[in-house]
Amino acid sequence: LLLYPGSSSRPLDATWGEVNGDEEPFTDLVLIDGTWGHARALFNRSPCLHPLKRAVVNADLRDSLYEGLRHEPQGGFVSTLEALGLA
């Protein structure tokens, strides 16, 4: 399960409990660490990540702890470390 925003991403709490085609629950979580531009480029250059189901954390409940120090592309986006903590 790839923790990465996008049109096919679903909330993590709705996705984590799902069962994949082998009737096994998801046990692995993949995160891409870097700036937003670097993470997007890494995702686009890594075809092995494209077939993974994608999820997002519900960060709308609070602002990033690093607001003002980091530039987020839109509201509700948080750092990789914050996303992992929310997961």
C-alpha cells in the first residue's frame, strides 16, 4: 500500500482493512520521502510503484507542525514523518 496523494488514493482508514486478491490484509506501507517535487518525480520514474493501491492520511484535522518552514502544495498535506505518524 503506497501512502501518496492522487486521484486514486483512498483514506487510509478505509483502505488498510481491505483485503487484496489473495485474501490477505495489507501488511506493508510504502512511503516516498523527499520534497513534493522530488517525490512526484520519483513516483513518475518508478513504474514498480504505479500498480500499488494508494492511500492518504486524514491530515485535514490539523496543520503541519512545520507550517512556515516548509511549503506544502495544498492544505492538508504534511511531511513524510507526520504522515507516517498519522498512519
